[in-house]
Amino acid sequence: MANIRIIAIMVIAAILAVFSAGCSDNGAGEATGTATPTAVLTATATKTPAGGSSGEYSIDEDLPSGIDVDISASVVDSGTLLIKYDFNLTSMGTAMGQKGWKILATAYAYNPDKVEDGFSVNSYDDIISAGLPYKTNNIQVFPSNLYPGKAEVSTNADSGMRLDTNDYYVYGVVLREA
């Protein structure tokens, strides 16, 4: 019986210690304790071009509307530009069926000073006719899903336009029906 009383007293003392610890108030609404520094994690920077870059995308009218695209690019070595894209189809729900869509995702990049003024990419044909460096992936996406993808575009094209990642460049992805 005495052991139970000792244990009960210890439990009550522990509970009181927990409640009495923590933030204290000096009555003026100001905390009296000092903040302890915490470690802050920072992301490792990727190599970015001196002139900057911008991303764009185009979706063929044969594909359903409602595909949200997030795109980014980074230089991974002296001859490759890694273009990452995320397709968000969560707003489409499941009303479209579970079959999904077969899509050709063509990633490309170019330096605006190497194309004619007013040039923009609106289709796969624009990429081919301008001789832009590109990479096409054949994928299948489904309603209510997120699709992360990537493509490595060579900056050292054997034929067509050469991409200079040290100068301002535009990168993007064109989605069309497979």
C-alpha cells in the first residue's frame, strides 16, 4: 500500500512539473525566456544561367482542359539542361473515366536571340521547324493524379540550334495527343 502512495505522489509531482514548465509571463504579456537558436536547412543552389531563364508550356486543343503544368529547368552538366514538369490533373476528378490519356510531352529550350523576333512555341511543329533542341517522352496520365516528369535536353545539338545556358534562355514543354 505504501508503494502505491509513493508512486501516486511521484506521478502527481511529475504532472505538476510538466504544467509548471514552459513559457512564463512576467505579467506584462512579454515572454521572459530566451529563444534558443534552431538549425535552418537551406536548399543547395543549382547552377543558373547568368542571363536568367523563363519557362512556358502549351497544351494541344485535342487534350482535355484542366491540366495544370508546373515547370522548372536546371543545368546538370556542360551539355545537358534538365527540364522538370509536373502535370496536375486533380481538378479533373474521376468523371473523365479511369482510362486516362496518352500524351507526348516534348521539352525544348532556346535562346531568344537565336530566333526571329516575336517567335513563340505553340506546337510541336514550331519546335521542329525552328530546329530547337528537344526531347519527347511518351506518357500516360490519369484524372485525379499528379504526374512528375523530366527530360534532358542536349545543349550541344549536332544539327539545328545550339543552346547557350550561360545566356538567357527559354524552356518549355508542349503536350499533344499520342
